[in-house]
Amino acid sequence: MNNKWIIRIIVLLVLLCSASCSSSTEDHRSSNPVEAGPEIQQTKTVKPVQVKNKPFRGIIPHTIDIPAVRIHSIVEPVTYLANGQMGVPGNTDRVGYLSPGILPGAAGNSIMDGHVDTYTGPAVFYPLKKLKRGDFVYVTGKNGCKLQFVVESVKFYLTSEAPVQTIFGPTDEHRLNLITCAGRYSRSKKEHEGRLVVYTKLAHMNSACEQPAVQHKHEMQK
């Protein structure tokens, strides 16, 4: 492992430790913490559709829809904070995608995060723990390109034990990983004990996605 990749791993560890659990505008609600087991049981079996139009460079996401848990949200870019952590939207009803990073639909692990709750109640990604294998996630761009991802697994990790390379590292597959906080909330540390990660894989894209791909610098691939 060269020095460049070691630096990447360190950065990704920082990202994971803060993803969807930091906010400069909201305190996290502690009266009703989210609980999750080691792995949420899966019941469906779906074989993803083969992606035909490769290479596909992805889309800048505008909305995300997850019908099985009634999530519909605007998606906005989040980047690195001054301390190197991954930011989250200031609006807890919105979802953030890591930019610069892998765009949804492109080969690699695209990352989206969102708050699980606030001091007033559930936030946008609170229902993620109810997802099951075979459920669908739809990401749509402003140009009408609609991507369908299929849920492969939903897993809970203590933050220090999360498989960073699996979540953030390079892959030739077209993946979207959704991250939020999970587990008990610590008032002293002001954070949840773990992270919930929903692993999804691209299954289908509509005809609008055949338009010229967006221009985007994939900084994490360099």
C-alpha cells in the first residue's frame, strides 16, 4: 500500500466518523435514540439489471426517492469542512452527496448522507433502518436521467469498526452507499455510537441517461 492510499484511508476514516452526525445548526435528539442490530434481516432476492451504456460518468443528483420507506428529498452537494470532516446539509430534511467524489451511476462508491434525527424529532434518513434487500432507491438528475439502485444489504457498525475501504474505497461496480447515524446517543460525546450503511447497486437507468455525461472531476480517483 503506497503513501497516497494510506492518506486516502486516513481521510476516509475521518469522513466516516463524522458522516451524517455533524451539524452546525441542529443538536441531535437524545430522547428517542435509533437502535439497530448487527445486520437488518433481508427477505427479497433481486438480480440487478446489467448496465449497458458503459462507461457512464454519473449524474449530479437532484432528488432521491425510496418508496419502501416513503423518503423523498432534495439532494445537495456537501464537501469537506475546515477540519477535514464530511459535511451534511443544514436542512435536516435534505440529503447530501459527497462532492468532489464519485457521482451516482458512475463506477465506484458514490456516497450520500443525511441526519437520522434532531432534538425535535426524526430527520430525513430516520427510516433507513427499515429497508430490506430488494428495495429500490431512485436518484434523478435535473436533466431527467433517473437511476434505479437495488438494496443489497443494510448494516450497522460501531464507528470504529466500520469497513472504510468497503464503504468508500475504489470498485469497478456502480454503487451508491447511504449513511446515517445509528445506535445509542451519548450526551457527553454528543454523537451516536455507530453508523447505519445501506449498500445499493445500480440496476437500471432510463433513456434520458443516454445524453452526454456530465463533466466532473473525480478527485477521489486521483
